[in-house]
Amino acid sequence: MSPAALTLWGFAAVAASWFGRDAPVQFLPWGEWRHSVPEKDGQVTWGHIFRSPNCSIEKAKSRLGYQPRYRSAEAVREALFRLIEAGSLQV
């Protein structure tokens, strides 16, 4: 778990910055956007947006002394760059 939530837009912006780019994010109403992508992609995205999981780690911190090793973006960055280094993902 991470100590802070990250919006989809925020994630796109930070991930693009790792490659020296800006995130060309364009906001569309859901009904318009879902018709611009394949049906399966729309269903997966809706599931993510609808559930939008975000849990507090305060209880784990106070009761167990838990301290997260990474913030959300840091964990994804490390995983992404390891995949790139391993040749499993091309940029």
C-alpha cells in the first residue's frame, strides 16, 4: 500500500515525465470515451474507475509500525524500468 492516492491523470503525467515527455491527456465524457476504444478495454477501464480502490494505511502504521517502502509511482517506476532492462518491454 502507498501512503497517497494517485489519480489516473497524475499517474499519466508522472509516467510520461520518466521519459522526458508530457502526458497528452484529453478528458472526454465516459459515454464518448468508451466508444473510442475496443469493448474489452472499455470494460476493464470501467471496472477500475468504478471500484477506484484506495485504502488508508493509518491502522497498519499505528498498530504495526508499518512504513511503506515506496510511494505508488515509485513502485511502478521500478517495475517498469526493470522490465525495460530485461528486454520484456520496449519503449
